[in-house]
Amino acid sequence: MSSSRETILQAIRANKPDLLPLPSVYTFESNYPDVLAQYQQTLQMIGGTVEVVPDLARVAERLKEIYPDLTRIAITLPELADLGNADLEVSDPHELEAIELAVIPGRYGVAENGAIWVTEQEMRHRALPFITQHLVLIIRAETIVPNMHEAYRRIQVDETGFGTFIAGPSKTADIEQSLVVGAHGARSLVVFIIA
């Protein structure tokens, strides 16, 4: 005589449902005719500034024009390192608190929300894009994707580790609808798109 446990397990084994094929992966297609134009429009709408430039030499020129008076500049891009003067070889991120401008390359731009994916490899310190007063991000036009679904499809976290999406200058508002820019991060964001 079998135990009630065995009876239950035999009933389960005898009543397995038929295997069904997995559903196909749904893709979220974009209807943006021009992802670069959409990215620019979205970023400007959320308070960022965007400039399309031909190369890093033009980025260097524009940095000097836009930020002539800033003295503590952190740049993580080797090609522009001569414009920076902040020591990024620090072990304690609190030492970055006086950074006025951080210039960091990004991996992907997202047209639907104006965000840029930045990994710890690019930012060097997780605190850098948030502790700086002004933030400049640099991406290539061909790395702009239509939506977050496509961005997540491309991100390889096992290769890069920590990363974050950054969109626009930091903003917060209270119940009285008082908007504060720069409360939790950079007060301004300029994105240079190399096209």
C-alpha cells in the first residue's frame, strides 16, 4: 500500500500539462523617423543642453567657451585630459566635493527620455557625475537608440559592472511646487553628440 505522499506524487506525474513553445520575444519598435532629432528635442525639454559637434577638438573649444571661469575640472576622457586639473586618482570620493565640472563619455543615448548610459569605467568614481556642479556627457550619434528596451538589450552589465542612466540636470520639487535644480546632482547638463 502506498502512502498518501506517493499517491499525490503519482497523480502529479500523471497529469503533467503538455509542453508549450515559449512566446517569441516582443520588440518595442520605435516610430521615431530620426532618433538624433528626437534625442535633442527630449533632452532640451527636460532642461539639458545639447550640441552636435564634428569631433572632440570642437568639444574642447566649446568647453573653453562655455566654462571659462571654472577652476576644478575633472575629465575622464584621455583625449581631453589636458583641459582637466582635478586629480581623479583618489580613493575617497569625498575628495571630489569641490569639482565644478565633470566631463564624462557615455555609452548610449536614449531618444525617448534623453538619458545617457554611463558606466563606472567611464565615470571612474560613482560619485563624480552627481557631486559635480556642472556635467558634460559626450556620446556618438550612432550610439543613440530609440527607447529603453533597445538600450537594455545592448547593455552588458557582466562586462561593465555598475552603470546608471543620467538625464537632464538634477531636479526636485516639493508639494508647494517649488522646483529646485541641482538638489541631488549637477545643476546643469550639456551633452555633446559627435556626428
